[in-house]
Amino acid sequence: MGYDRPRGALQPRSDDRLNLRRSVVACNRCRNRKTRCAGNPPAPCAACEDVGHACVYSEAEKRVSISESLIDDRHLSPSLATPGSSQATSGLSNAEIPAERDDWWYKGSDDLFLNHSGEHQYVGASSATHMAKRLHPTSNNFAWDVRPLYDDPSSLRRSVSRALPQMPPFEFAKRLFWVQYTYIGTIFSLIHPDDFERRLAIVYNRPPDVSNRESCLVYCQVLLVIAFGLMYSVNQWSGDDGPPGFRYFKHALRFLPDIHEDGSIFFVEVLCYVAYYMQNLNRRDAAFLYIGLALRMAISLGLHQEVSDPAIGEEDRNRRRRAWWSVYSLDRLLSVKSGNPITIQDEDIGTTWPISMNGSTTAPWPSVVLTHYTQLSRILGRVGEEIYRKKPRSGSNLLMSVQSITNDLSKWLRQIPDRLRIDFSTLGTHVNRESVSIFLHFYSCVNMTARPLVFYVIQRRLDGDAQGSASDDWRDGLSQNTVAVIDSCITAARATTLIMDAAAKHNLLATYGYLDGEYVFSAALLLVMVNGAFPPDDTNTRTMEMALALLRGMADRGNVYLASRHALLLELQAAISPKRMDVAAESPVTTSSGAHHTSPTMNMLDERPPAVSTEWPLPQDLSSVRDISFNFDVTESDPGLWEEVLDQIDIDMDTDWIESTLRR
């Protein structure tokens, strides 16, 4: 890993290697000397003992034990090393590596991680970050789960001048705007097309005035839009030091005004862009901090309440509403999916939904999309707070929350406009990204609501398999309501996979998009477990293989974060159903035309590589996801079962289950 190791008497013999333990809390002397400390607080370390120096541990109470296999850098994945370097620290010299650098991403305690600075950071029960903490310690597939999605960890710390990078042609920049607008422009209303074109002209015709906050925001936002446009239009690693558009993102940060400057709606919108790009880079803590700044700035501007000042026109009121619900929705997404508490309670919000300019009740189309997407984010906030957050409650309370949330989801589904609905029978010929984004969000809410129960039943069946007592029908002994909830979760995973497969065929899959990767991983995870624990089902098997192929295709195009998750699922699949994993592990990833993927990096929007996909699903696969119903009656459910489910939510439902399976 590139750390310094004392020579001579302190060099461990090969036969002593397995007895070596790295202290997460180094003693003061080793910390100051930036040398590796093998102490065992409160016992003195060997380095201090050999020279007769007093060995003092200032923070001995933070001691954490880790496996010896993690100390030997030969056990680390080769993917962590920078090309051309034998070190897994992306080319940093030993002097630049903090004393705790080589194991900063390993388990801390309970819900805490040690970061590269030796500080503890919080992760919650619904967070995918538990992947690094909970998995089998010898796995090489999870270190990337807490690494940024760019090559050099110090890249964003290095000084970049406020001079503009080489800009794309003006017309091409306009096209990049519409690319990012297709993916996020309607679900988050962060800039109007007319405003962008006006600001783009300013950037291309005037030098920046770094002393003026408004000028800095203009340049920052334009560079961010270009960065997003490239990220969503280039489906192959670009050869830069990060994903497509990363260079423009780094320059955009240099124009971001200091947070102590006066807030504005424009500032809020720019902070949202920064937060979401950070999330795409797998900088989840940074994303959480930036979206928190954006939401608190929005609150300080009063965007969470309607204004009574008659001098504020309807156009300005609508802009306030769109900005508020955009930052609200993004905060809900980033908070719940990172396991953090939401920032503001719904009862503290008085802002209405955007309305049309003429005062009618029919909103213009972008506002319709924003409204229905944000309504799902509101439900997601309830899922995070009422199901996954640790608070005193009973199984009956959990059951009531599940019923109430599923009722809200059912109501939302009834009210969605026909223009936004997904027609699964025509996905092969037509799909729009707005519908893809909205229904992936919907099925994710269904999945997260039901999966504690699903994972509990799966775990119970696996225990029964181990004891030879599992029944042939997984429904045996379960109430009708319980079966209905589990069926809805499986249906949601199937639907997610089919939608993303269709998006891939239409070149509407975001290879480096955080949400697309999150959705397909969650669906694939559930289907892998269902196929391993439940009796064989052809539809579940086909959709599982499709989901794994989608993950592998995105990984093959350079998304190393998803590559680790794909490898993790194959490892899990081998543990629970070794006889069924050969097809998914060995089948080649094909394009929609059946050819192997060999496309080079594409630099033009109309020359993107073919979409990675599988064969189109069979008719019986489509019929299983056309409708999803929530026929749920709390009076017919087994309260004792839900008490047992409640006990399982103290752990992360994704990764703790994986850990226990792998350890078995």
C-alpha cells in the first residue's frame, strides 16, 4: 500500500506475519513520524519499546480490530492500483499518505467508518456504504464502494486556475445542455433552457469577473452543465483522469462562491448541480454536505413557504416553487439512499406545486414531471424515516407504516398521467427518459418498502434449506398479505430490469449515472437472492440474468464502482446457488444486435456506442409486470412475523444479509 515499514528488529518475520495487527489508532510517536504502528493499546508498540520511548495513545478508545488479511497489500484488488504503478494509492508518495491511509475504508464500529483522515463518519441502515463495512473481509470486490470514481484521490484538492478549460464549440455545448436536460432537466428543475443559452453566450464572449458572485455562478453553472452533458452522452471511459466531463467539473468548483456569501435561488440551483455530480463520482459524503447546504440556503430564502408579497409576480413564484421542490427531492434521494436522516419534515413545508402561468390548474409539462417525481421523493422520505430509521416502535407500528406507504404508492400510480405511464408491451420500440426516470423511482420505493420482509423470509428459507426443512412452496405458512408484499417487491425488481434494458437499447442508460447504477444493482441483488432461496422460476431467472448483464455492461464501459458490485453479486450467487451461476458468470455481454462490445470511446452525441443489452424478454415476462397492486389489509397480517422482521431492520438489509451468507 505504500506505507513505510521500520527495518531491522521491527521487520516481522514471515512466520510471524499472521500474528501482525495494525492498530487503527497509532501511538503519538508513530503518528508524528508517519510510520506504521503495530501497537495493541494500551500495550506499547514495538517501535517505542525498542528505543525505550513512552508509548502514548491519545485516542485508544477508538481501537478497531481488523483481519490480518487486510494488512497485506497483496490481498487488495489490482483495480485499486494506478496504471503503471505498483501502489494502490494512485501514485501518491509515502510522505503524502496519512498514517491511517492504507486501511481508512475498513470497518469502524456500528454505523461508523474511518475516513482517510482518521475521522469517523456516519452511515445509516439504508445506505449502500454498508457494503464496505459488512462484507466478508477477504473479498476484493468492495473497496471501490467507498472510493471516488476518478483515478487520483487528490484530484479535486489540487489548485486549478480560474481560467476556462478548452471549451467545446458553442453549438455542441447547446446540444450538451439538452442531453443533461433529457436525464435530469425535468425531474430536477435547475435551469430554464432560455437562461442557459443566455449564460452560455456570456461565457463564450466575456472573461469571468471573479470578484462578482453572479458572474462566478454563471461560469460555474455552465461548466457543470457541460460536465453533466458529457457524462450522459459518452458511454465509455473517456481517458481523462475521471469519468466524461470530470475536467469541466473540476474547473467549475473553482468558480463556486464561498458559502458565506449572500444566498440566492441561482446559488441554490448551482449547489444542487454540484451535489448531484459529487454523488455520480461516488463522493457520497460530499454530495450529502452540498445538498444540505443547498436545502438550508433554500430555507433561509423562504423557498419552503409561499410568499404573500403582492409585488412578487406569478413567474417568480413558480421559479421559487420549482427550485424548492427540486432541492427537496434531491435531498430526499441523497439522504435516504445514504442512510442519513432527512433535512426537513413535510409538516414544515407550505410551498404548493408549480402551476401554469395563466393561473389554470393544468401545469405545463415540465412541471407535471417535476411534481409527480417529487411526490415519489416525499414517499421515499417516509420509507427512510418510518421503516429504516432506528426509533422505538413495535412490529405493529412497522406493519401500519408499510400499509400506509403502499397506499400512497397505489394512489400515486392511479393518478399518474397516461403520457408518463410505462407501456411494457411497447418498450422495445418506444420509451422516453422522463418515464424511465419516474418509474425507476417508483419501483425503487416499492422495493425499499417491501424488502425487509422479503429478506427476512429469504433468510428463513435458507436456514430451512440448511436444515433440510424448507417446503417446496415458499408461500407455505405465510399470510395472504405477506405473500402480496413479497410479490410486489419481486415484481418491482423485474419491472426495473425490463425498463433499464429498454433504456439501454434506446441509448438512454446512464453508464456513470448514480441512480441508474443504484436501481439496477438493487433489482439484481433481490433477484439473485430470490433465485437462490425460492423454487426455480423461469421469469425470475431470465430477469436476474438480464440485470447482471446490464451491470456487467456498465462495468465493461469503465464504471469500476459497478464492476465491484457486479463481482459481489456473482460471489453471493455462488454462495447461495452455485449450480445456477454458470450462465450469468460466463455468458458474454452482447449488444442489442448480438455482437460483442468492442466500441471505442465516442466523442460525438450521435456516435455513441451500441447499447449493452440482452434478448428482449418473453411475453410471459412482460405480463408479470404490467400491473402492480397493493391489496393489503393490516387486519389479516401476522403481527408476530412483523415483530421478527422489525428485529432485522437494525442491520442493513442489503449487505448484512450478504455478509451472513458468505460467512456461512
